Amino acid sequence: VRKKDQFLEAARREGETALVVSDITAGIRLDRFVRKHVKNVPQSLLERAIREKHVRVVRASTQKEAEKEHSDSANETGENFVEAARTSEKRVKSGYKVQPLDTVIIPEEW
């Protein structure tokens, strides 16, 4: 299993789906990116989910930093890696534009 996949699995909680941003969809607003993948959720619910961190973004730069720290540490269990993945999701500002290789985590029930 690649380190990036381990990081995404650690960041994703039970009942969530991870969407990776491609070069083609990069540069659009987060709400519009999610709307492309989830069509049956009202816009107001989507915006509230983003505000309340039910929709989260794990930035590509954070993934790379965590992978580097994980490879440098001698921790066999990977606890530091999981902790870095869990704390990497910061609240995004309104109008955030997704970047290539960002990972957007959404609720699975959508």
C-alpha cells in the first residue's frame, strides 16, 4: 500500500468517501466541485456541511508533509502518521478553490 493511500485511509472516517481532485477539475470552488459529484443534495445543505466540517479538504501539501514525517520517524505503529492525517483537515474559507491532488472527504450517505 502506498503512503498516500495510507494517509487518505487515516484521514477518512467511517461512513465517508474520499474524492481526489484531478488537474481538469482543479481551480473550481469547493462547493461546485462537490456539486459535480453529488447532485441530489440541496445547495444550502452542502454549504452548511462545508461550514460545519462535514465536507473536509485534505490539501496535497499536507499529505506530502505527513508522508515525509512518517518516513523520517522510526515509529513502527504509524500512530504519528494517523495523528497527522486527522489534524490536517483545516476549515476552508468560503470560496476555496480546490487544487490538484487535494482530497475532498464527503459523507457517504450523499
